[in-house]
Amino acid sequence: MVILHAFLALLAGFAIMVLVVMGFTMLLARLAPSWAGMEGPPQRGYIFAVLGYSYLATALGGFVTAWLAQANPLEHVLILGIVVLLLSGLSAIFSKSQQPTLYQIALVAIMPLGVLAGGIVRLKFMGIL
């Protein structure tokens, strides 16, 4: 039962991240369609917006994972951070020709840090740190 609960905590944190990123991406495409255009390199405003909401989404995912994890929430947050690092690295490798390299590197660096920051905030609320 503990393993199932740990898996569900990780799944919930990851699902929150995906839903928030998808929501903000759709909102950005609706509010600033010229930024989200598919032709040409992305504009600076678009890049900063994506980096910002990706960081916030991953922080929320880390917070939720630490909140739902019963046993050792920091361990769960670190596992989620590693999963996010691996997935964002794979995404950068497979989309290297579509996006600027520096943007992809920034996403790979920012997303696991966001997970860790969200988990640390939750641990502070819990009085663990």
C-alpha cells in the first residue's frame, strides 16, 4: 500500500505539472497568437513566458508530491525531479532542430529546480526544514 501511495503522489505531482503547462500554453496561444506562431524562431516574450510558467508548474507539482507523500516527502520530490530532468532532456534532444538550443537548456535546468523548490516550500510548511 505504501508503494501505491508513493506512486500516486508522484503521478499527481506530474499530472499537475502537465495540466498547468497545457493550460498556460493554450492561454498564451489565445492571448498572444503572434508569439506562439509556428513560423520562425520563438520571440523573447514567448520564451520568457514559457520559462516562467514552466517553473511555476513544476514548483506546484513538487509541492503537491511532497504534500501527498506520507513517507519521506523529500525523497519523493527528488524522484519527481529526476523524472522531470530525464523527460525534459529527452524532449530537448528530440526537438533540437525546432527550438533554440539555449531555450532548451534553460528548460532542462529550470524544470527540476522548480520541482525541488516546490517540495522545499511544502517541507517548510510541514516544519521539516
